[in-house]
Amino acid sequence: MGEWKWFNGGVITIQQNQTLVVNGKPVGKWECTNAARGVLNLRWNAGYVDTMIVTGDRISGKNQQGAVVSGTRINKPKTGK
């Protein structure tokens, strides 16, 4: 979860409710496919699917066409009480 500086210069928010957000607008959904390895699938509304591995404050992987995608965490979500 949190905000990530994306490889293309944008900022993506990965929300706890499994939504991907850019500039306050939902742009896709995510799902955890292997929690032990930190593997996520990011399903973008535009039709792309990125298979990513989260390692600390880095996220990296490839989309279904083999293009490399990555990001760096810039903000962790605030926790409640």
C-alpha cells in the first residue's frame, strides 16, 4: 500500500481496498497472487496487466507484453489507532 513514484514519472497510489489511483481517479485494481514472495498483479483499466514483486520500498516486474515496469515507494499509508 502507499504512494509509489512510477518509472514513467507519475505517482500511483496502491490502496488497501485493492484500487489503483492516479491523480485521485481510480485507474485499476490489484490482487496479491503470492503473499510469501510479495507478488502482485496490477490490472489497469486500459487493459494492461503488470506482474510485480514488492521488495521493501521497490516494486518491479513486467507487463503482459514483456515491458519492464517499476516504482519506488514515496509514502506509506497512515495507520489508524
